[in-house]
Amino acid sequence: MTLVPEWYAQDYELYKALADPAERIMVLPPRDERTPTTQADPWGLHQDVWAFRRVLELRPPWVLDVGSDAWLVALLAQCVPVTAVDVRPLDVSLPGLTPVKGDVTGLAFADASAPAVMCLSTIEHIGLGRYGDTIDPQGSERACRELQRVLAPGGHLLLSVPIADEPVTLFNAHRLLTTAQVQGWLDGCELAGERRIVGHDLTVWCAEFVKGAA
């Protein structure tokens, strides 16, 4: 038998005393979320805000997103048309949003066809099987090469990835990459801006690249 916390019992008795006697009250398991501040993923929140702001500033005709957070692409699509590619595509119907099933290592888009590309917290997972993708030790590199291939000359790529001083693979989870690795895989692009988000024991690198002329 689960003991009911004292605070819960007190709150329940107080609510009953204040409520209309006719109100129907159902008792559920205690939910204690009385934290001093609202909790949020320190990396996801800040990287999503960074990318959202940059897309609104750039105002591309449309954005090709690969693997970013569902809330981000759904909200962004209300401002700029978004084609969202994922091995597990979004099963939603929203204005401005076109979900597409696809693999970042083999995107079904022509060379230099996307005016802007966004790929947040995705390339580090590619090839590790976590999301049903094909096992591939070169998955992160192949992903970067594909993102660069489909990006139009002069187009912007917004990318985020966890980084470390030395690369390491945490199998079935993610890789920690180096900034030099990622820049080497995006050798047709120039780094146009960056920021680092540090939280707990992880550093996420948010990098904006611009593709050079063909």
C-alpha cells in the first residue's frame, strides 16, 4: 500500500472544505512538482531558441529540417514553411509543415536545392541504431556530407551537436564529436557564427554555416 504524503492529504482536505459539495472530485496519485523554478532541458531549450531566432532573422523561402525537435519544427512552420525529414516522421497535419520519412545519410532532395537547412541534436545519433537507423560507424560524417550537398550556395545550415576535446562514441546513445571533425565534414561551408551551451557535464555546440558558391 502506497502511503499518501502528508502535504497531499492536507491539500486534499482543504480543497474539499472549500469546494462546492456537488463538485465531483477524483483522487489521483500524488504529483509533486513544487520546484523553486520551472525545469527545462538546458541544451534543448537554448539551442531551439537560437535556431528559431536565426531562421526568423534569415527569412528563407522554406526550411529543410532533419531530425530536430517536434515542437520546434511545428512552431517554426507557422512562420516559415518547413519540410521535416525524420526516420520516424511526425504524424501530424499542421499549416506550413510537411513531414517526410527519410534518412539523413541519403536525403531525397536534389543537390543545392534547400535554401536553409536545420539539424539540431541529430548527427551525433546517426548510425548507432537508437532510432531504428542503420548501424554505421561513419553515420555522423555521412549526415554532414548530405546536409552540405542539399544546401544551396549561399544557404545557411543551423547545426547543433555535443562536443568534447576528444571524440568518443557512447553506443546506442550518441557520439561526442569535436568542432574540427564537423568543420572538416562541412568543407564546402564557412563557419558564420557559433555559441556553446554548457549544462551539467555536457557541452552542445550550436554552429551556423554558410555554403560557398558552386
